[in-house]
Amino acid sequence: MVEGKIDIVVVGGGIIGCTTAYYLSRHPSFNPSVHSITLLEATRIGGGASGKAGGLLAQWAYPASIVPLSYDLHTKLAEEHNGVETWGYRRIACGKLVAKDRKLPPAPTISSWAQYAASWIPLGKRKYQKSSGSRIVPGSEMPDDLDWFNRTCVNTFEDISTDGDTAQVHPFQFTTAMARLAEEKGAKVIIGSVDRIEYAFPTDEDGSLSRQKSVCGVTYTDKATNTSRTIPASVVILAAGPWTPVLFPSAPISSLRAHSITIRPPKPVSAYCLFTEITVPQNQEDEDAPEPFETTKIMSPEIYSRPNNEVYVCGAGDNDVPLPPTTDDVEISKVKCQDVVDAVGGISDELRDGVVTSRRACYLPTVDVGSSGGPLIGWTGVKGVMLATGHSCWGIHNAPATGKLVSEIIFDGEAKSAEIGGLDPMLVV
């Protein structure tokens, strides 16, 4: 627990940084007369993965230590701040489609999956999902409200959610709302790129110079004026996603690029999140095609319908392009985006005939060590430096729990709402 005057700087204006600022500003011990909260973002709020994610919330997400807490907090946030209207919060059905492109013959060969699937890097959402005994039915028996898919293309449908298990938000709307609500309670949002964390060696009680350095400030370059400024900081929370190691090199965080598109269908579609395995024709010019040449390949895009007559679709992960300096510099592959467009259009008339409204890419932060599958939340070995990063594909879901737990660690001295010993950064840094 930090006592007395506290200058808190949150680095990163994605969903983790914004919800952290939100919960800090609403902690019972927060006093604007002695505490300051500054949220520093290099480009724009929600400019990275937080603004380009799918927004699925699921009780079977990971890590299990914070998932239930975060799911409940999402519900409470939506109730308190009219999340249904403000950021598209709603309960949603979830299933899995196994399908084939309409151009393929009735019985495509299976061998291409074994030979070609390795090129599709999944984002890992179902990595820790336990079997729920769900029933797999033929495509002809899938739910009636999935009428926006061509039933002749769907081989099987599996219902992988139960009542109350899954919900969704619009990630960009949710992220910007959290930043705005944090500002309303006294947090300050600055658009500027952090150059370095400033450290000092304070004096011990006996008057000697401490051997342990501690945070004393943050230097950043203001985006609007391009001037360098330094602000005081007694606590720095690194919520910069895959960019965290730039400021704290010992953080075991790596990046995974992912592409996504959004489509406006010609008519509204039912509320579903769908995982897929779609057999599609092999592009004759595909350099990654296996040898001997196969005629089909498997793609597994995730499809999320949204209440604003928009359908979000994300593709595979890749490591083709290194992490760029900022979210403004992310390289978008037109080919990878078009592959996703073609895959979903091959099994749905509504998605084929809809208008593609965006083609995007972002980088997900993944933890390189440990087995929890989860993020790093807590103090590091450097006094005043805290990590809240490495949330991978579940950042939107786990953001409220992360923000609340960080606020408890700072103001109460410990995480009270969940047991997160397994997510302690001190285990790996």
C-alpha cells in the first residue's frame, strides 16, 4: 500500500490502462487533493488491439483466477453506465460452425487440413475451455436464427455456450467510455509517447543512499506539440501491451499480429459469436501452399455479430512483421484481409453481399513464460513499477478485473477481490 501523496501514471491507453484509470479514480481511498492519476497514451485511446478486438466475454475464458470477477464487473459496469446503449453490451449465443465454401464439391478431401493447417495460427480463445457436453448437430439442424448462413455449406453446428455464459461489448466504444468516465472522476488523459521512466536512489532512514532505485517520474513527448515533458510519478503502471518491454525490458511479453475486418450486411443478423473451420479453395498463387499441391485449405475465422448491424471477423495470428514503434505504424496485409472476406463470404450470402467497412491489423501481447495462460498483474522488483499486461486475446474480458485489482493493490496493499498469486510479475521478472 502506498501512503501519503501519490502520483500515479498509467502507461497505455488501451482497455487495460483505461479500466485501471477508471477503478483507481473510483476507489474509496482516492482523494484528488493528495492523489493524481495520469493516463499516458502514445497515439489515441483504443488505437491498438483494444479498438480492433472482437469483444467477446465468456465465463470459460482464462485465467480462471480473474475471469468470473471480470465477467460480473462487466455486468455491473453496463448496469451503472448504460452499457447497452453506450458500448453495445449484450448477452450473446456462441457456437462453432464446420463448413465448406459454396464453390467446393459436396465431399472435399480431408488431406489438405493435415498438410496445410499449420499455417493458421489460432488466437487461442478456446485454449482452456473445458468440454461442456455440448451437442454437435448437422448443419440442416442448426438454430433457425442462424439464417444468415447457407445451410448447404454448413457441415455441423456445435452450441458451446449455456445461458449466461457469454456476452459481448464493442471494444472501441467500451475503451473510450472507460477513459471518459475516469476523466470525470479526476484522471488526466495525455496523448504523448513515453520516452523513459525516471528513477532515483532515495535516502534510507540512516541517511545513506539506498541501493534500490525507485520511480520518480515519467518523460514523454507530447503528440500535439512534439515537446518533451517530465511529470512526477511515485507509481508507474505499465499497461502498454506488446510495447511494455520497450520501457521495461525484463517483462517477458511478445507480440502476435492479427487481422480483422468489419462488414455491414444488407439486413440485420442474429446475435452470435461463432468459431469456425471453413474449407476453402486453395489460392493457386499462395506461396505457403503445401507440396504436393492441394486444392483446399482450412481457415478458422471468428465471426461476431454486433447490435449496430455490423459483423466483425478476425483472422489468424502471424509473426510476419515485427512490432512497429506505435499503433499508427501497424502494417495491414490486404491479402490476409481479403482471405477473411472470401472465407466468410463463401458460406454466407449476407456476408458476401455486405459492405466491407474496415480492414485492420493489431498486435496482441502474450506472456512468454509460465503456464497460467494469463497476464501479469502486480509489482515488479523495481519500487513503484507495476505491470498490468500480457492479456493476449482476453484483454477486453479481463480488463475490469485487472483495473479493480490494481486499484486494490495500490490503495489497500493487496488484491482483495481475487487470488492472483499465479499472475505475480515477480515470478518471472
